[in-house]
Amino acid sequence: MLRQHVGKQWIFYQREKRFDQWAQVEYPPLEDWLALLDSVQRRINRQLLRPEAEVRLRKIILERFPGTNKEQLDPKKQPG
């Protein structure tokens, strides 16, 4: 899965095989959005993105998937 940030939108792409053309995904599943959120959080920790990016992304996820629990949006805690 490939993701591209354009303006205030996130565009998802996928392909079947390595040399196939990338095709835009109209309605990406929640799992892909959560993977994107994890990626954004890691980039914020490395100071490659501003914290506001996470807030905007969380808002987008909650708008697209109204039944999403707040716990799903929190980073997974490691046992320890």
C-alpha cells in the first residue's frame, strides 16, 4: 500500500504484483488508516512532522469511521 499526502487529503494506492501499475483505492479500510496513523506518530517522534498532523489524521479517521473507538487510535502499549 502506498500513501500520498496532497494538500489536506491522503490518497491511498495499491497494486497486485510488483510490476503492475499503482491504482488509487477509493475507500481504504480502517486498518490502512490505522497503519498510516502509526507511521505519522513515528515521524512526529523523529521530528519529521508537526504534531498537528496527528490531530488532523485522527479527525479524518473519526469522520470516515464513526464507530471507531478512541482506544483503537491510541498507540499500542508494550507489555513490560
